[in-house]
Amino acid sequence: MALDLFSPAKLGSITLKNRMVMAPLTRSRAPKDSGVPQDLNVTYYKQRATAGLIITEATPISAMAHGYILLPGIYTDAQVAGWKRVVDAVHAEGGKIVLQLWHVGRIAHPSLLPNGALPVAPSAIKPAGQAFTYQGLVDFVEPRALESSEIPEIVQEYTHATKCALAAGFDGVEIHSANGYLLDQFLRDGSNKRDDQYGGSFENRARLLMEVTKAVVAVAGADKTGVRLSPASPFNDMSDSNPQALFNFVTESLNQFNLAYLHVVEGGMGGDEVVFDFAELRKHFKGSYMANFGYDKARGNAAIASGHADVIAYGVPFIANPDLVQRYRTDAPLNEADSNTFYGGDEKGYTDYPFLKA
């Protein structure tokens, strides 16, 4: 029988009841001071538990990893307890959920960091654009280049956050190495001008991602670890002189870990998208492949049937349709998403989208 979006799947040791994944979606609905998931967040994720897999919103691994307002964290005991309520609610509905581990690097602002610290990055290059702060949109600042001696501490923060995620009961973790955040900043030569062992060659620029992946796998197990890449995205002022060769190399290098999956954003947000051959990238990865970017039901089914992808991640459709799986299964009409309520606010545009009538 041909595979489609509604076929069961397995990503590493994570068993999925269907191949529709809820993509990681920043919604800025956590309490300001604690970053502890609250009742509203529990309801939101529980509503969407019919997805084969939920990937949480990107979640900072430390106080220095933050870059936006009202984010939940995964580094304090209280945050672990808050996330455990989310996980328990999803599991009670028969769902699976992994946590996305996040360090924003230079895409931050001193007002969001401890003691007004400068954001850190591979190199002291100010990105174009603005940070979303409690004072509104403000220009990014020039970050501080990490000393090579500081990098083991960053890796340790990923280790600690992974332990916290497992303590909260998550089915696995996803390493966010996409969309212009810290690990992606190290990968691409537009943001990485280092001349030490973390800069220059593909191998050097990929070194931090490999060290982080090795550390996370040591805690969670390879069968519960995914990695996210966005080879063609210029989002957050990102560029590379040879993206196809770079990301083919990165993908090949990740094969050593036997990961649960590779999650690829197959397009670009903001700016001019880079020409990129995702079918070629796919050939370089030996494990399960999650495709993400503008997929609908027909394109998702086609990608799975052709073998291009094993599972498909959906973003905006899951924001507006908590029961997206049922709507796709029955070809029911979709709710329209309200982009004015994507970031910040209360239940409006978060937990109040209607379900299909039983």
C-alpha cells in the first residue's frame, strides 16, 4: 500500500500515528519573568496532539540564549515542571512531542540578556534587522565574538537543557541549527569570519554543530535526537558563498550520529531565496527526512509517495487548525490564520480557533 500523510511512521525510536508534524512555532505566550509554561500553553499543545509529532516552539537553553520576548525556557527546575504539564497533556491525548533546543546567538538584544550583556556570535558582525524587545522593535547591536575557550560552556548548556527536556518527559529533542541562529551563524561564512578551529573550512564551521550533536546524543540517545537546517534561508541576514556544497557536507557529517531525523526548511523566509537543490541534499542523508516549507496536503502526500520525505512539517496550518489532521483526512475547509495574533497576547488567535463539529 502506498504511503501517505496518514500512514504510521517511526523516527528513530519515536513512533508516530501519522506523518503530519507540527512545526516549531514561536508564539511568545510564556510569562515574562519566569519562562515557565502556563495553563494557556498546556491547552494550546494539547489541542494539537493529533499531529503525528509536535515540535515545541524554539526554547532557549540558557538565560544567554534568549532573543525574543515571552519565551519559555528549558534550564530551570520550574521550567521543567511547567513543560512536564505540557508533555503530560499531549501524552494523555495519545500524542508525541519533542523539544526544540535554541540559542539565538547574535539575534538578541542586551535588554533581553542577563545584566544587559552583549549577544554572542562566531564573529563580531552586526546583523541587519531589529530585535523584538519589551520596548518594541529596536536595531540589533554588534555582538561579541565568542572566545574559543567559551565554546565548551555553550556545549554544556545544550547538555543541561537536554537533561531538563528528558526530565520533563519529552519524547526527544531537536537541535535548532537553522534560521540564522547561533549554530547556523557558525555554519555560514557570511556570519563566520573566524580564523581558529571554528572558522574557515566546512569542517571547522560545522565543528560546533557536531560537538553539540555529539553532546546531545550522549544524553538523549541518537534515536531521540533530530537536527534542523535551513540551507536556502536568508532570514536574520544570513548568507553563504557556497551553500549547496556546505550543506551537503553538513548533512553527510551528521550521518555519523544515526539521528532520529533531519528536519530541513526547504525555502527562505525574508529576502531573496537562494537557489538550492533539496533533492540533492536529501540523497546525502541516510536517515529519516522531515520536509518543511509551504507544503499542503497534496504536496505532502506527493513528497511522501515519491520517497523525497518521510514526514512533513506544517506550521501556519497548525496554528489555525488544531485538528489539521482530521481536516486533511476528510478534505474539510481550513480556518484562516490571523497573523496579527501570531506573537504575544492571550488566548485570541492561540487556543480559540474552532474545531470541526463532531
